[in-house]
Amino acid sequence: MAENTSPTAAGLELKKLEKRLAELISTLDRLKEENRSLKIRQESLATERAALMQKNEQVRARVEAMIGRLKSMEHGT
């Protein structure tokens, strides 16, 4: 009977390990997809940030130009 119990216990342990391995593979696949999605989002946000910084610089230059014109108008009168 001892011989019969050992293979059964080993079989059960093997099934547990197979189940755990399947769970780990599933988790790995989910994390890979999440990582890919986050990288795409990061690239999108970096592009958006660069565009906003460029717009901000353009607005700053326009405001400085307006201030310069106002100062010259002030001195001209």
C-alpha cells in the first residue's frame, strides 16, 4: 500500500505544480500586456508633453512681444 500512496501523492503534487505553473504563465502574460500598454501610454504622454511645452514657449514669446510693443507705445506717447 505504501507503493500505491506514493505515486498518488506524487501525482497530486504534480497536478498542483501544473496548476501553479499555468497561473504563473497567465500572470506573466497579463503583466506583459499591461507593460506594453503602459509603454505606449508613456510614449503618448511624452509626445503630448513635448507639444504642450512647444505651445507654452510660443505663447511666452508672443506675450513678451506684446509687452515689448506696449512698452514702446508707452515711451512713444
